[in-house]
Amino acid sequence: MQTADYTSAMRKRNYLTSFVLLTIVAIFLNGASVRRSVERSAKDPLPKGLPNYDAMFADGKLRIAVFWGWDHPRDTIMGSFPAFETLNGKHLYYKGRPVLIEIGMITQINEQPKQIFKTALEDPTIDIVIYSGHARYGTGMAFESMYDIFKCGNGDLIEDRHVKPFQVFKATSEDLDTTTFPQSYKIIMLNCCDSQGHFRQSWARRFKECGAPIDLLTVEFPVFNLYDHRRVLNLLRDFLGFADWKTVKSNYESEAHKRQNRLIIDPVHNADGS
């Protein structure tokens, strides 16, 4: 009899403890303003000027690193193969000088793709780095798995809605903070859901800390993965044709399948320090 009473008392205490802990967590999360939606710009700025092609082609090479993130549809990746294979090793001519095109493609099956991504960002000889994949609700780029993330968030508390019950965690930026961007001109494209709202603030801060002359391209509204290769190929075609930013934006946004995506282009940190 005493054993039964003791067991019943322990159960009540455990229930009470669990209730108190859950209440504390709920109060903490409500007070911490968990980010459940992404702020988007009221205006859609029209970009001016054009990429710094003189700097990009100065060494006689155009080196491009394209990263397809975790869980990217296989058909989308395969859809880019023919164009990449055709372009790789060919030459374009800029102001009468030949420029060798080199394209590298990295997917989740490569060994340590996240480390390759960081290396490409730091490599002064790589002119364009493109990531196309999940934003993980603002945590960062996902590579080998949905938890293998290049952490580069703005510091918000966010919900991971891939799991149930939803998990709440802070979008930290330790991987970005240890990335040293070079002093050479580079274009970085983050082709992932709401990368403008999720990442522009943290990446702009890091570019300024490094004094890096980098143009960052981000997206407003969710990216529709099945057609990402079309958007990436549009982007490369325009760069190979020496297009201005207005044309780059227009052609990216022309691939409107599920919704109208906005491409946001404004140089985050110019070479003149402005």
C-alpha cells in the first residue's frame, strides 16, 4: 500500500515538474519574439549599373562555383548539366581578349560540400559563387543534410517547421563570421527562400568587416526548386553576355512558375568603400 502511494506521489510530482518546465519554455518563447514570417521590402528597387566585368575578367578567366544544396530535386540538377558541360573550358571574348570559362558544380553527394562552399567564398580567383537550395528558415545554407548548415543567420529566434513538434532555435552566424572574404571582386548569389530578409543583414556586415568588394544577389519570396536551374542558367547567360543589372534582374524574374520572385541587386560594399 505504501509503495502504491509513493508511486502515485512521484507521478504527480513528475507531472507538476513537466508542467512548470513547459510553462517556463512557453513564457520564454513568447517573450523572445520567435520569427514566424519574413519582412519583405515595400518597394522593389531597380538596380543601376552593371557588374564589374573589368575586374572579373582581369586574369583571363571566369571561374564559377555552383552549389546545389541538400534535398534539391535531382531533375533540376540534371537539367543544368548540358549547359555547364557545353560552357566549361570554352572561351568568351571581352574587349577583344579571350576569357576562359571554368564552371564547377557541387552537390550534397560531394565530400564536405559545406567546406568547399566556404573555400569558394574565400578564394580570390573564383569570380561567381551561386548557392541554390534551402535557407532553413534563415539558419543558413544546407549541404549534406538539413542539419549540415553553413550558419549565417541574422540572430533571430526561428521555428524549424520540418519537424513536429516545431523546434525553436537561434539563427547564429558562426560559419559566416569565420569566413574571410578576399579583397578581389566577387559576385555571390543566394538563390534560396527569402534570402533578402534572412541573410542580407549578416552578410553585409561581414563584407564590411573584411572590406570586400562583393555584389550580393538575394531573393524575396520562396524559391520554387523545380525551376531553379532555369534561374541559374538565366543568370549565367546574362553574365556571359555582359548584361547590366537591370537585365539580370528582369531575366531572373521572368521565370515565374509558382509565384513572382524578386531578385534584389544592390552592391553591398563597393571597391571605393561606399
